[in-house]
Amino acid sequence: MDRWMDNPWFIRVVALVLAVLLFGSVSTNDSNKPGDVYVPSDETVETVKDVPVKRIYDTDTLVVSGVPETVTVTLQGPKNLVQQAKTLRNFEVFVDLTNADMGDQRVPITIKDVSERITVTIDPGYANISIQEKVTKEFSVEPEFSESIVESGYIAEQPTVKPNKVQITGAKDVVDRITYVKATVNSSGKITDTITREASVLALDKDMNKLDVIVEPAVVDVTIPVKSSSKKVPIDIVRKGNPPSGVTIDSITLETKETEILAAPDVLEKVEGVRVEVDVSKINEDTELTLPVIIGEGIVEVTPELVKVNVNVTKDSERTISKVPIGVNGIEAGYELAFLDPTDGETKLTVSGPNDLISALTVEDFQVLIDVSTLKEGTHEVDIKVTAPQNITWKLAKEKASISIAKKEA
């Protein structure tokens, strides 16, 4: 074997065989489809959306508007480079305004840190911008709120804001358009007490359009003082019904004589009092009642809502007073009157009322009359009228008197 290896022809033959085998192997691989072989030079197109745009300018003295916040970048080139750029986003889109002049102008949107082998398209490719002088001014803040957040029966006084002045920075022409600087308080529910809320500060033009400026501070504290709209009014006692027979209501008194009502100011102006209704139809003895205070329309609250009422009564006694003379009113001169019934010209009264009053009554406490001023000669039935002391009831034995009127004899 060593002799074969030392023979140069043997070496040449083996080299030839290996060359043939290697050629056959390469031919077999070349028979594969072209798509199965990775070729680094293949191109592709990818789109990258929402790419932020950087602004390069003197932010201390200038204000720039019109530059879009984001753009869409289309990348075309070798697949491996495009995929890498899309994934890493290691490029920067910007607008360089370092040497730009003041005023309105059209400027290109450019990109950097992208391989030279990638073709880039930016949408939009240009921006219509405005470069203006940056100014800062101080403005007073006007607090405001909707009256609808205040509960009925309460009053909101002038709100205050802290701090009451803010610094507003922006383009000079925009700052010059500021007409109102407002901090508006919103509330999800009705308020009945003084509140303090945070409110965002808005700069508005004369048409109440929001302006694009920087406000410092952007949020302030607004305090809305709230107090109840109330006043004190007397409680009136209103009797309902009539007491049972034989019962006299001596007095009805309240432990609380006035109450506080809550209502809108225009309602308060009209209300002079509230009432308690006492039904005396079922009261037979001294009674203490707890009754609701009755309020009118528009009153939202009353304090107290219930009051104690003391009712004092006297049970009546009954007595008959006899021989009460019937007086005559209106008899003309030259005529005389005679009683036919009652023949003695006297009547009797049945009286009832508090025992102490009834027991002290006499005939002199009553005035009983008939009026004949319109009557002619003849026989007549005339109503008997009675004037009696207060706090008693009375009943006549007869409601009418029978009389005759005749001329006096000469």
C-alpha cells in the first residue's frame, strides 16, 4: 500500500475520481427550485405608520405650528435591511427649521439614519408651517359653574379661584386673540355645601373657541360658597271640622310657634307662613297631638317637620233660663201691640256651654227682640232674634211670636 501511495499516477487517479464526485454533488443541488435558495439581494417594500416627527428650532423664542405629529414612512430595498429598519425604527424623521424665516412657509420632512441602499418615501413629504415669535403674558382666571349643579333651596355665591392668575405662552398672534381665560367646575351631583374642585384652565377667543397655547398652571382650585336659602316664618293653626256635641274647644296652642323653610329666593319672598291643621271633630278631652307642618309649593324643606299641639276643651253643661222678656222694636206712635203667643210676652232659652259660663248666666245676659217696623195693623208671625254671650249655644222654646197690631183708642 505504501508503494501505491508513493506512485504519482495513483494520486492523480484518486484526485480525478474525487473531482467527478464533487461535480455530481453540485449538479444535484443546482436542480433545486430558485425560490428555495436565500438570495441576500432580494428587494421588498414595507410601510411604517405613526412615525413621530421631530421639530428642530429655537424653542425658547419661537412657536412653530403646522408640523404633523406623525407621518407614514415607506421603505424599499434589500429585504434584510428593510426588515431591520422597520423592526428597530432606528431612524429619525424631522423638520429642520434652524435657519427658517419667520412667517408661513412650506418645508420638507426629512429622514436620517437609514441605509443608503433603502429608498424612503415620507407621507406627507412636506409641511405648511407657521413660525412666530413666542410670547408669555399673565391673565386673570374667571371661575364659572352651572347653576344647575346647586340643589334647589340653596344659593351659590361668587366663586373664587386659586391661583387667580396664570401665565400663558404661545404664538404672539394667538396670545393676542385671547379674550377669556376660564376655569369651569363640573359636578356629577347636586351640591348643598361649599365645595373646592380642581378645574382646567382654558384660553378662549371672542367666539369661545379654544386656543392652542400653554397655560401655567394648567389646573387651578375653584371654591364655590354655598348656603341655604331660608327664612323663619310663623306656624298658623287651622281648625278642621266641628267639635263633638257638648264639647267646647277652649284653646289650641303650639309648643313651637315658628319654623325655618328652605326654598328658592323668589319663593321665599312670597311665603309669609306655614300651617298646622287640627281636626277637632274627634276631640272629647284635653289632648296633645304631634302633627306635620304643611308647606306650600316650591318649599323644599321645613324644620321642624313635626310639631306638638295642645288642645284644651271644656265639656258643656245645659240649663234652661225662663221668663226672658221679648222686647219690641219699631212700633209706630198711635199703635199698640199685643202678644197672642206667648201671651205673656216672655220666652225661655235652653243654653249650653262651659259649666262655669252657664251657671253664671241670668236673664239680663240675653237680649230678645222682635222687629215690627215694617208691619201694618193686623195679626202677624214675627221672628224672634236673640243676642247672647259668646262661647255658648242657645235654643228658643219657639222661633216666632204671634202678635197683633192695632190703633190706640182715643
